[in-house]
Amino acid sequence: MITVKLINLEELLPLRANILRHGKKPKEVIFPGDENQDTFHVGSFLYGELITIGSFYNESYPYETGYGYRLRSMASVPIHRGKGGGRLLLDFGINKLTSMNVLYLWCNARENAVGFYEKMGLKKNYHRV
């Protein structure tokens, strides 16, 4: 069973380092904004094991006005891809953003991830919440 919840930065750094930054040390993959009060980090867990991570930053899209958030560093453990952890994590994040009256969500996606975001209903450039 997959569960989704808010997590702290330290919980997600090992996965971010291993999956997205080719094995760099966790302390080397802390991004600007990670520790801001309005940033939140989300994790999907399969029977208690962290399998998917994503970080949501209060950052407007450069060519858009209004209250926007950016999704960054979403990643799934390779053997757990396709099990629903990413979908549930993104749903959780969008629901939280909606409750915060955020107008849109945007991200930069790797080419191999564009299909996932399109299946989730996101459109290229940004997603209205």
C-alpha cells in the first residue's frame, strides 16, 4: 500500500542524490529554497519504504503573473516506477497547493518524464491548480 505525506529535507536528500545527481553526497544536493518556510517536500512510501520524492517551491514561472509554485526534483526509485507513487505524490502536492490558493504549478521536466506529466493532465509550460 502506498501512502503519501510531507517529509523533511533530510529524508529526501539520499534519494535525490542517488537518482537525480548520480550518487553525489546528500549535502551536495541541497538546492536554493529547500530550507525556506514556504517550501514543502513530499514523499510516497510503499510499506514504509520511501519510493518517490518531490519538492514544491514558492517560485513563480518567469513569464507568468500570479501566485505560482514550482515542482522540482521529483524522482522515483527505479524498481518502483509505474506503481503509482508519482501520481499519488503529485495529487497530494496539487491538493495542498489548491488549499493554499496557489494559481498554478510549473516544472522543468526531463524528456523521459514528459509523458508522465502529460498523463497527469499537466500541459507544457505550466499547470493551473
